[in-house]
Amino acid sequence: MNTIPFARRIPLLLATLLTLAGCSLAPVYERPQVATPAAFKEADPAQGAAAAARWKTATPAEERHRGEWWRLFGDETLNALEAEALAANQDLKAAAARLAQARALEGSARSERVPQVDAGFGPTRQRPSPASQGLDEDASVSPNTLWRVQAGISYEVDLFGRVASTVEAASADTQQYEALLRSVQLALQADVAQAYFLLRELDAEQALFRATVALRGEALKLVQRRFEAGDIGELDVARARTELASAQSEAHGVARRRAVAEHALAILLGKPPSEFAFAARPLDRVAVHVPAGLPSALLERRPDIAAAERAMAAANARIGAARAAFFPRLTLTGALGYESAELGDLFQWSSRTFLLGPLAGAMLSLPIFDGGRRQAALDRSRAAYEEDVARYRQTVLGAFREVEDGLASLRILGNQTQAQDEAVAAAERAARLSQLQYREGAASYFEVIDADRSVLQQRRVSVQLDGERARSTVALIRALGGGWDAEPGRLPLAAAAAD
């Protein structure tokens, strides 16, 4: 029977272990299936391909920048506000810092793939026992000082993919935080646009109430003159004063809401409210049509969906790292340097020394019993993956709902606006007729007041609908994942808050 000498077995053992290096125990990752409808229920097919061509200029992909989609509104003031927010918003800076942390952790994980080298210098003072020197127990042993300067090296051979799985998980985490940064960026852009349109809506309401207060002030003067002339009673004067005071009170309420909205916009821009003032600018009707596209494209466009998917990939890789804990770990260690009893002789050629760990420079550790700790870690990693799968599917469902909500809102608001325009025209005609009849004595002043009140109410509803349509358009763009007019690429941290 042939036997292999022990000295030859060691290289064979090492060669066998090294061939296992890089084997991954992580499950094969596949993106979970989600129910995707063929088309959005609330989409308006009348918009056609022409609207889609104006909006979508490139094939969607989750790594693409979302572009300056707000320029579709053709508003230079909005463009300037968006630029300010992207440069100074603190939530965006915090998201960029979280991405920097993720990239640093990924770099730390990747460092385990290369040998670790360190160096040391210093003396040790030691008195060995007589037994360790082969002397009698009562023998005298003198203490000695030993000076050392050496470099140490260690390297873990990735036998079962623990390091590879850890790196894969860290890389997926980085991609997740990149997508989350994009999500925060898109949310900020949408919040700025919506806050801007809310301010302009309130400016339009203020302009409406200023005109109403002026008209009711003139009406009060007219009624006062007629009362003094004896043409009418004091009741009409009291009613005119009531309507004027009511309009003034409502104007103050709009002013209060505008101040709050202005403060909110200042915070989005990264400024204290005391340092920000927005000049009054009544809202005009916004006419921007956004095509919905296909639901399947939404899975690629939305940065929050991309973040949820990358979280699943990271959790899947961590299952592999947890599985690898059940198998041996092979760590190669060694040290090379000088040691001497005298500091002056430390760097002599004869002072050279080296040290290799057990098993010809390799430390092979095999876990045997840990009371179920490794199994608990594996169970936890599997449960974390299932949680991330559920979160991913819920995020997709939420995205579909937001798009459907936006499409329905714009469709219904369009119909409502048309009806409201007719209501405004009818109320204005009724107000003109009531004023003519009042001058001719064919109608009471109460009818004039009621008609004027109806005009104010209908005009105010029209202004509010215009503001709601503008904000709903922004919400739909956000739900669709923004625009696609920028080149793909890795997001640089230096420009993260201004991109």
C-alpha cells in the first residue's frame, strides 16, 4: 500500500482548499415576479403617441438621471427655485451622506479580498519558567529583553464565498442608497414645484379678494349715498358692510395660508423663512399633458422601486454569508522582521526572523458547536430576505396606485374645469343682470349681494382647480419616476445635491 508522506500531504491539502475558493453559497438571485397590468386603467388613450414622444426621449433605465422635467412648464422662476433646492436642501445632503457611508462600507468589504499587512516595533520583557528551559524547578532563570521590528501579513482564502457574498451585499447596498438618493431628489423636485404652484394659487386668490374688496367698498359707498338720499333703508347698508367685512376676513385667511406656504418653500430651498420672500404672482392655467406609458416601464423608472429591488439583492447575498459560517475558514498568516536582545543589533543580518502560523502558514478553523447561533443567523437572513420581497411588491403596488390616482385626478379635473368655466360665466352674467335690475328698482340689494357672492365663490373654485391641476401634474410626473433626458452614470457625491 502506497502512502504519501506528511510533508507532501500539506501542499495537496492546500491545493484542494484553494480550488474551493470563491465558491458561493448564496441562492441564485432572481427578481421576484409581480403582477403587472398591460395598461393603466385611468390612462387617456386620446393623448396618443405624439404626447409620449414629447415627454419620453430615451429608453428608461433605473440608473438614468431623472432630468430637469420641470422645464416642461416653461417657468424660469420655477427653474431657478429647483436649482436652489438641489444645491442647498438639507434632506438631499443627508441622503448624499448616507450614500457616502454605503460606498465606504463597500470599500471596507472589498478590502477583505486582499492580504492585510501591518508593521510593529517595540521591546518585550520576559522571564521564562525553569520548566520551559528544561531546568530544575528551583533553578535560577534571568529575565531578558527582546527587541522586535516586523511586518505581519494575513489573508483569508474565500473557500465558501463568505467574503464574496459580503462584498456582493455591500455593493447592492450602495446601489440601493444611490437609488434612494435619486428618490429623495425626485421627491424634493416635486415638493418644490408643488409648493411653488400652491403659492401662485394663493396669489391668484389674494388678487381675487383684493378686487372683490375694492368692488364691495365701492358698492358700500353707492349704497350709503342712496341711503342718505332716502332711496333705500338702512338694511341694505348693513348688508353691504357685512359683505365687505366678510371679504376682508377671507382675504386675511388667504394671506395666512400664503405665509405658511412661503415658509415651507423656504425650508425646501435650505433657507430660514426670515431670509426668503416670494413676490406675488397669480397662477395661470397650466396645460401640460403627461403620457402614462406602460406599467412595465414603471418598474424601471421609479427610483424607490429600484431601491427596494437592490435591498432584496443585498439580503439574498447575506444568506450566502450566513451559510458560509457553517464551513471552515482558511486564513494564511505570517510575519517577517528582526529581533534581538540588544537594540543596537536589531537590524543585523543575523537578527532576521520569520513566523508562519500552524499548518504551514495556514490557520484552518472549523466550527463545531455554538448553541445554534449560526443557525439563528441564517434563519434571520432568510426572514430578512422575505421581508424585503414583501416590501418590494408593496412598493410596486403603491407605485401603480399613485400613477392611477394621478391619471384619474387629471382626467376628472379636466372635466371639472370645463364645467367650472361654464359656472363662472353663468355667475358673472347673473351678477350683471342683478345689478341692472337693482338700479332699475326691479330687484332687491339682497339679490345683488347673493349674485356677487356666487361670482366670488365660482371664481375662487376655478382658481383652486387650476392650482390642483398644476400640482396633480407634478404628482403624476413624480409617480412616473421623472424624466429621461440625461445620460446614465454613477452619481458623484460632490454633485449629488446639485445634479
